[in-house]
Amino acid sequence: MNNESNENAIIQNLKDAGCNQDMITAFINDLKEGCIDDGMKLLAAHRRLLLEEIHREQKKIDCLDYLVYKMKKTKQVKI
């Protein structure tokens, strides 16, 4: 695999991971400049953001699950 196709594969992977263009550009620049540690920090930061998003969404699911549980337990909803 040549450098251009390798770079394109990395860019596509970053896009698939939800990275914006600024982050992709910064990451590619870090790689080209040999600053692998800086690039890894960018990836770690993006991963943390994605994980926080998952946790927020999980809390929403938990709230719905609790409501469904309560409704099934009481067989009615009084408002």
C-alpha cells in the first residue's frame, strides 16, 4: 500500500469515527511531522468525547426503561 492510499484509508477511518475536518487535518499533520504522540492524544480526546456521548444516551435509555418498568408494575399511569 502506498503512502497516498494509506493516508486516504486513515482519513476515511477518522471520518467514519465522526472526526471533523479540523481534527482530521491536525491528525494527518501530526503524522507527517512525526508527532505520533500528539496524534494519539487527539484520538484519545475524540474517544473520550464519544464515550461521554454514549453515557448521556444510556442515561436517557435508563430513564425510559424505568418509566416502562413503573407502568408495567402499576398497570396504569395517573397524572
